[in-house]
Amino acid sequence: MTNLYKNSTELTQLAGYPVTMSDMAHACLYGRLNLFLVGDTGEGKTQLARDMMSYFGDKATFVLGRNDMDTRELFQQLNPDFYKAVKEGNLQRGMSHIELTDKVNYHLIVVDELPNCVPSVRGQLFNLFDGFIELHGKAYPIGNGYSVGIATGNLGQKFTESSNDLGRALKDRMHVFIDTDYFMPQPSDTLEILAGNTNPRVNFDAVVEDRSQNIIKRHRAIVDREMPFEKLIMAAYLRHGLDYAPVKDAAGKVVGSISKRKMKDQWPVKITDHEKGSDAALVLPLSMRAAKSTLRLSQSLDNVVQEKAGTSITIDPIESMLNAYKFVAAYSGVLNEAEVEAKHDGDKYKALDAVSQLARRQYASQADNIRAGLEMAHSGKLNEKVLNLFSGRWEFMKDILTHLTQGAP
């Protein structure tokens, strides 16, 4: 099958191999990660989503977001028999839960122009992105254990950046955000697209090939693959190490620390004296959900790159994690917009590159200490000298190593 979306621009590199927009979309499918494509209109977001739909045969559905949509219409679109059965109460008259949910066997839900939906509709769509639909107060899972959502929206519609309930709900449900304006197709891509087709409409006539079982198989393999310990440590750093902010006295000496998360609305206002290049006033720590998304995307990107290489290659787990972090965190609300504007030209990805560079240096500086800590854990005996190797933003390692030394799984 030939994908109609063309974009050879590199989003990043992993183990020396380019990762393109299509690669990232595939990684999201393999990792079962919801993807939100944000950017200006007419730049191919919908076509990319449509290409992803063609992998699922009749097990994918397309929803055009609009402000007059009725949720009943949406459920009728998913499956008329399902909606009728629930509405008429067939569940109480003998139709089993499995029989009902089998009728909504959709693996991919694409919502085009999500911002155009009124809040009540968006709430139902968010349920779909979470893998279930809600009717008459009951939740019904969809996709028989595998479902993923892709949404599109114009970057200018600022609800994605707001602090209201909608913004938080969106950031909770959409695991990966990509700004398509930032990663525009190359001129050669434009030439190939225009030379082959001048139809300005999205092409919905692509050959459909049901590869859903292959995608689900790859997803399960990624879930079952052993997670490198280095990735878990980096995830802990992005969640706990980035929560650290130093407290200094009048002479500039560090005399303690404060949790960014506990500062709440006072962050970053109260952080006025931090060293050059510090991330103290730039970025908040990851949420637990975002940490999980980063780990899953990292494993999925490894899978995509291994496939590109066509042979077994060694992928640095820290490089993989920081690449994933960049695309999970950029629009998740962790960045201080004023700092991004002032020091990184308003470029979220550039700001996160700076965070990642510091994280890499931090990890490298602690690598020997981490190895010593693991040796202590394997011995089963706590060693205060080893534990005291970790301080400042690495204080969290004391709890992890104590946990491991005491025989925790």
C-alpha cells in the first residue's frame, strides 16, 4: 500500500537513523499512544491520519469535528446496531456485555479538527481516546483490547494551551503532540506531491488493507519487551529530578531545595536566582501519565528504527528516552512559556533540546554512582556511603536504591 502523505523532514535521529513524521505516527500505532497533530490548515495532517486509517480496513472510523455534532449521531456512526441495542435495553434482555462490545470493534478513531467540537462532544471523544464509550451511564470498551486515537487541530486555536478543564483533559488523553508547522515537508516532497496530484482535497480512496492484527501483534511485542533499567532511571529523573529547584542564600550558596510541583502557581515566579543554563525556571517535571507515555514511545521508536536498519543495532536507551520525551512534553503544559519565548525564540522543541542536553550530562555524571548503587542493591545490604553519592536533583535515587536493596521486585 502506498501512503499519500509525503514528508521526508527529520523530526529527530535515533542511532543515526532519521525519524520522520510517518515514522512517529507508526510508533504511536505500535505503542497504542494517542497522537494529536497540531498545525496550520491544509498542510497534510488529515491525509497522514487517513493513511494510518487505511491499515485497519473497516476497523477505523473518521469523525469530522463540528460544533453541532450530537453524541448520539457519533455512536450511531460507530455502529447503528450497538446504539439501538443499548437504547432499547437489550443488555437487560439477555444480550451479553461481550456481544455488545464486539459490535464496536474499532481499533483507530480519527477526529479531524477536534477544536470545532463543543465541550460535551469533546468529552465523549476523550472517552473514545481512552478506549471506551459511555452510554446511559455505563462504559463499554471498544477495539477488543486495542484502540488508539488520532486528532488534528489548528495550532492557532489556543484551547490546547489553556489552563481550563478542556486543556487539562486534552493533555491527559493525547499522549504525543506534533507541530506539523515545525516539521514541514522538504521542497522535494512538495515537488513530488504537486507533480503527482493537484487535487486539493484529502484522498479517501486509498487502497485499504487490513493490517490490524499485525499492528496489534507488534504492540503486544513492545509491551512484553523487557524495559532497560536505564530508561526507568531516566523516567524517574524526568519525574523527580526535574522537580528539584535549588534554594540559595544571599551569597549564592545552595542551602536547600524546593519542589516545583509543590510550589503550584508560585512556579516559576519565586525562582529568581538560578544558575545559567539551569532548567529550574524552564520546565516542570513529568506527570506519571506522561512518564509512562515517554517510556512507551521510546520502546516504539526503538522498534521502528530497528525495522529501518533491517538488522540488529544497538540503541542508546538514554538517547531513545530523551527523543521520546521531546515529543511527549512539548505541548503537555510543562514548559514556562515566558522562558521559552525569552531564551529559546518561542521554540518548544528547542527548549526541550536544552533540557535534554542537561539531562544527558546529568546522567553521564552519575553513571558510575548508579552502577555502584546497583551493585549495592544486588548485594542486599544498604551502604550509607553509596547512598550519600546522590544529592540535589539525584536525591530520589536514595529511595529507589533502598527499595531495590530491600528485595523489592
